[in-house]
Amino acid sequence: MTSSILNNLELLSLRDNHFAKLEKLYTGKYDFPAAFVLMGINGAQPAVLGDEPEIKVAEAFDELTKHINLLEDEIVFRPLCVEFDIYGVHFPDKIFGAEVYTVDGSWQVKTLDTAPGELSKPDLDNCPTWLLARNLANEFVKANVKVPLFGTPTIASSLNVAVNLYGQKILLSMMTDPEAAKHDLKIINGTLCEIHKWYIANVPSEQLQPVISWERTQPPGFGQLCGCTTQLVSPDMYKEFIAPLDEEILSLYPNGGMIHLCGSHTQHIPVWHEMKNLHALQLNDTAAEDLETYFNEMREDQIFYVNTCPGMTTEKIIKITGGKRVVIVTPEVILNKIQIADLNNS
């Protein structure tokens, strides 16, 4: 029963109608009267070692069948997603052998005792954390349901992972021992690329989505990485140490992808402006408050996913962008029934 519902051709058509609009937004051809608004739902529960992938996937599908009516929303894209949170943002840290633990229900990591420069590539084929992630994806694909999207765990970025593994030591090594820093960043990025490549090869492209798939849904063929920690480095350090690695990850996807930001990152706009594979920035919290700067200084073919917050409301987003080059991610539309078309015309 679940399979038939989640393979329903009408639901698939409703989903793909929204994708068609989203693709027009990415190509600069979006001509609809309302701004593009996104707020999907994830049917999956977090997964940890010891969970049975087949059961976890079946439970996620059962949960999504309760929400199939969401795809009938003609104003808001409400994709149905299956994304297993595996150790939160510390999923890659666990793969690299760091101790990951919980504090009040939140995943934390203990930094490595070693200094930068000695990191070894993990053996993915014998890594329980990666095998869990891979088996969950395989079970999703095996079920052969077409309507839900599949979101990856947080693959993050080389700088995010390096800071998680080493703390401030990796930042200091960029200045005092740059070759050591570059060695470990290259090892990390190579491993992340290998993980991305596996998903690209094994999950149907029309369903594969990056992390937080229900709020960062992109057209098929786009990837994503996390740029949170770029606020800690100067433009020169980012350009020398990190930008080539970020570009490498985005280049794995046929259409490039997006970078997630949640702090003060505008110092990197000149580099991001020139990154040919960077087509979107995802902004929330402090980063969202800088929308006007990003909107005015990034390329015309680069768009913005903006999570509303007290400092960047739906109304303010519309005022800055006119509804162009923007995906608005907000519960306001759902809870308060805000009509974006009316906002556009106000």
C-alpha cells in the first residue's frame, strides 16, 4: 500500500510541477506572479549504529503517507523527503575516528589529540558509520518509490570537518605550518568527495538531494556543502586553502551546487562570485540578515535560499529581491496562510 501511494503518478506530477518552476528560477526564466516558497517535510527519524535500515526506511515511508496532501499546495513547494540524521553535523567526524557523543540530546565531538599533518584516509569499506549510511540509501533505492526525495547525511566541508577534528589547531596551522594544514584538508576533502560520488552513482539523480533536503531542495543534479566555518578565516586564507576544495566538491555534480551559510561570511563574496560551480547560497540566522549584500554583489545567475528570521522577514526578503533569484523558506506561509502573491503586489 505504501509503495503504491508513494508511486502515485498524480503526486509525482504535482512534485515535478514545482521542480519545473524551481528550474526556471535557477535559469533566470522564472515568470510566475508569486515568489518561490519552500517548506517540505522529512519522514525519517535519526539513525545510529545498530538500527535496521530496512525498518528505518519502511517507517519513514509510512510517516510520509500521512502527509501526501502537502504536494497539492500550489503556492508552497512541500516535498516529501527521507533523510536520516546520522550523528548530526559530526557524521564525517565519526568516520574519521573522532569520539562523538551527546549532551542534552545534541551531538558533540571530542577533538583529536594529534596535531594537523598526520591524518590518514579512513577505510570506508570497513567503517560502520559509513556502512550504515550506505545501507539506508540502498534500502531506499531498493523500495523503488518515486515521489519521495532522498537527503544525504551532513557531509559538510573540508574546513568544517577539520575544525571539528582539531579545533583552533587547524586554523593556527594554516599560518604556522601550511603544508600540514593542506595535507589534512586534502585527505578530508578526498574522503568527502568519495562519499558524494557514491551517492551520485547509487541514488537516482531525480531524487538525490543534499542535507536538510526539505528546506534546501534543488533541481536534480545539484550538490551542496556547508560553509559555516568560513566566517573564521580571512578572504586570503579561504582563497588559498579552502576555495579549491569547495569547488572540487561542487564540480562532482552535473550542475554544481550551493553553499550553506549561517554566520558572517560576506568577506568571501569576491571568491564566491568567481566560483563557476557555485549557483546558490543558503542563508539562515546572521547570514540571512546580509541578504541585501549578497543579492547585490553576487552574480545574476546565483540565487539565494533564505530562512526567515526576526532580522529577515518574508516581507523584507520580497522588498530586497522583488521575488527574484530567491527561494523563501518559512513556516509563516503555512501557519499564517500568508499569500506570497499578495506580498509581491503590496
